[in-house]
Amino acid sequence: MNPTLPLSGSTSACTGCPRNPSRRRFLAGTACAAGALAAPQDLLRMTRKPKLRLVFAVHAERQPGPDWPNVGFDFAPVMLRYERALADGCPEFEFVTSRATGEQQAKEVLAADTAEGGVDGYVVVQLNCWNRVVQTFAGAKKPVLYVDFQYGGSGGFLVYTAGLLRAKSTNVGFVASSDLADLVAAAKCFDVVVRGGSTADFVEATRQARVAGTFVPPGRVIDVDELKCLSPEQCLARCRETKLLAVRDQTGGDGGELMGIQVVRVPFAEVNDAWQKADPDEAHAVAERWQRAATAVEGVDEKTLRTSAAMYLGMKALLHKHGASGITINCLGGFYGGHIHAYPCLGFHELNNEGLVGGCECDVRSAATMLVGSILAGRPGYISDPVIDTKKRQIVYAHCVASNKVFGPNGPTNPFAILTHSEDRQGASVRSVLPLGFMTTSLEFEPSKKEVLMHRAVAVANDPDDRACRTKLCAEPVGDLEKLFGEWDQWGWHRVTFYGDLREPVAALADALGYKVREEA
């Protein structure tokens, strides 16, 4: 066994932080009260309740199409829970509620507030991922509390929060917690401004409340994981012999290269043709094998399994035809555009188990990262849309594709279930119940920056929540959780996670490439 490893950095969990949750909450409250004590006494005798605008960034009350959390999701109970939590937990404020689908509606809300004499601050809850709402209220210079509805708005929340942090916004605090009590604790910090403090004081008070509410995990004993990596020279030599197929649209041709990997663009028509030519009997046999191996098959009929198996066989044929080791497909665009007729999720799962690469969403950079990591360590990568939960001090790697041979093709298997693709409840995808207690390393190689983004985390749980993507590996980051909020606007939402501590091998590889390693935690 390896020695106990401290996971916390000095910001998110120092040795002086109390471990009693109620005491931690008390300290968060005193952080807000400290600002209040310095306020002018005349403001303490206010005769009206301060008014806060609660704004939900949401497409519609019921999710109209494929997006997080999922098609048909009913946001009404969620919005009601937020309203009640704030009304009950912060009776000292008056809350008025609005919705905004994007920037235009946000501007209308702001204009109406200005015309009516204004409000004292804003609480913006990101219910869907990419509604650009918080930026409008951030520009108004009133205090803003920005809130993630996890497994709903997390992508936009992480990218937009990182942008606000990079812009050194002095009026936007944020909450990224699965516990509404943490929202209430942060909302109480509006009192800092009401009593005369600055918006910067408000932001600092919310930061202190967030840190005080962040779980301090015990030291973890990391399971022994014998990891043998190629040398940087061997890895790069293999990369120069490797091809990656990128299927974005109907265009074919040369796609350039990344870290020596040649990218070949392949049109949807070629994928569809390979799918149609797949041997039906072989597809039937693959589908039956998947069905026997899965712990459950839910919402996926036999025909869908066979078409998914035919897609796997078609992709395998394309890899053979082009002499490639990996393929990444604009799966949603291809499926909704009628260019392909089966999701590649199960096929990607199978390819990754075999030591090849199947990458989601035609994310060429992430697929190339999967290939580099697979060559370096002999293990499959896992593209995900991460979520950060301060309450549990976890990062959750969520996606509908994952291997169940995380230690390589010859390693042990872990259980997996076959379910529909989560966002639209169609096709077939994978919930892999990934092994716990091991160190993981998440990466993105970016040739244009000559940088490698990296963080490490210990796998601690699998979350079966029905919202968002099917596979959700929960991990405790090594280092400073607060720092982990900082890079999403520069690097995008995806991360590629490998089992094993790859810090030193990746550093050596980066050195050979002339890249800088950017440790985001």
C-alpha cells in the first residue's frame, strides 16, 4: 500500500480549518458578519428588506431538446426548491424571481429593474449549460451570486466562472455545491454590501463561505497500481506512426497533425457506408455478447443493440482501411442530421477496451490526448464533461462513453450497464461502474499553446444520478480545489482521464515535446 496522501491544498483545506461542519458553517457566517460590523450605523436601521433578484438561466420550464440534464426534464420543482431555500434561509431579504433564456432576456430584466428603482443584488442560477445570462448582470456592478445547478448547467457555469475569475471580476461570487445550505450561506453575504461594504468584500465573503463549506476529506490510502510507461522517445516515435480519423461533416482529406499523430478527415458518408456494409450475423453476435456481459440493459431494444454493433464493426473497418488507431465522430450532429443512423457510443466503448481509441463529439484534441496517453501508458482515456462539487470536494467526470478495462486490454474488467444516451434518451450508451481507490490523471495536450493541462484525483465513488451523462466517476482532486475553477474558459469543458499517476511520465513527455505542464489544481 502507498502512504496516506493529503489531497487538500492550502486554500481549500488548511490545517487550521475545523472539521466540525456546524462550526465551519458558523465561521462562514462570521465572515459575512465581519463586513457588517464595519458598516455605517445608519444603514443598520434600514426600514425595508433589501431586494434580491433571483434569475434562472434556463431554456424552458420543461427541457425541449437534447441537453443536460435530459430531454423532457421538468425544471419547475427545481426552481421551486431554490426559491423556498432562499426564502426560508434568508428571511432578511425579499426575493423576486425571473427567467432568462439568454443575453437579450437578461438585458430586459436588468432594464426593468433599473426603471423600477433597482434591486440590491442578483442570484443567477445556471440551469442549462450555455445560456449567457450571468455576464449581463455582472456588468451591472451590483453584487452577483452565481450558482451551478449540477448536472444541468455545469458546463456553462465552469466556463463562465473561469472567465469571470480571469477578468478579475470584483462583484461576482459563486456557489458550486450539491447542498442548498451552501447557497443560503453564500446568499447571506449580500448583507455585507447592504451594510456598506464593497462588492469586493461580498465576493471575498462568499469565497470564505464556500471554503468553510467544503468537505475536508481524510487522508486517502491509494491502492497499489503498477504502471509501466514508455519512454518519451518511444512514445513520440509511436505517435508519428499513428493516424486518427476525424468525422466532423461531409468533408474528407488531410486534417494536419497533433504531437506527431496524423489526422485524416473522413466524411459522414464513408462512416454510413461502412455501417451499412457490416455483416449482419457478426453484428448480431457482437450485440449478444454485449447483452450477456452487461449487468443490465435498460431502455435499449435488440434492434438498437444490433445497429450499434454494426456501427462498431463499420468503425473497425474504417480504422483498418486507413491504417488508423483512433476515430472521433461528431456523433450528435451526424445522428440528428440524418448522416449516421446509430450512436457510436457502444462501439467507442469496445474500441477503447481493445487498446484503440473511440472519441466523442469529433473533439480532435481530446481524441489525440487519448491516443498519446494510450501509447504512453497502455491504458484507455475517458473523455468527460466534468462537474465540481465543493460540498463533497469532488470533481465528477461525466460522459456516456467509458471503457470497462481501465487498466488496459489485458487488465481486469469492471461492471457496466447498457442504457440510452442520456441527453435524448435514444440509442445505446454505457454506464461503466469504475474501480475506486486509485489515482487518476486528467489531461489535455494543446499543441497551439505548447502546453499540457493536468490534474490528479483519487477515484472515490460512482454517481448513478439519472441526470446528465450515464457514467459519472467522482474523484477527490490532489491539490487546491479552488484553483481548479480557473482554466475552463481557456481549455473548454472536456478533460481526458486515465487511471494511474501519470504526473512524472507526462512531465517527461512534455519536456521532450518542448511543452509546459500547467497543473490546474
